[in-house]
Amino acid sequence: MPIALLALAIGASGIGTTEFVAMGILPDVAADFGVSIPTAGYMISGYAIGARVDFPLPMP
């Protein structure tokens, strides 16, 4: 396997893991911000959409 493909796979896995971990701690995020769980879900979704939109921008 080419090293570039391996690096891409590891990076994509790390980004995916980061998004799913946030869903696991959703009740804690809601409690910390003092909002309902659905609102905290929207906050995390907003972050995920922003990360997805911004991800290709640094690429040449």
C-alpha cells in the first residue's frame, strides 16, 4: 500500500472517530452548556458540517 494512501486512511479514520466520540458524550455537552440534548446535537452537527466544508480548503 502506498504511504500516501495509508496516511489518508489514518487521517480519515481520526476525523471520523472525533465526530462519533462527540455523540457519545452528548448528555455531558448538553449539561455543560445548559441546553437540551437535541440542541447540543445541533451544536455538534454544526461543528461536523463546518469541519466537512473546511476540510478540502487547505488542499492545493
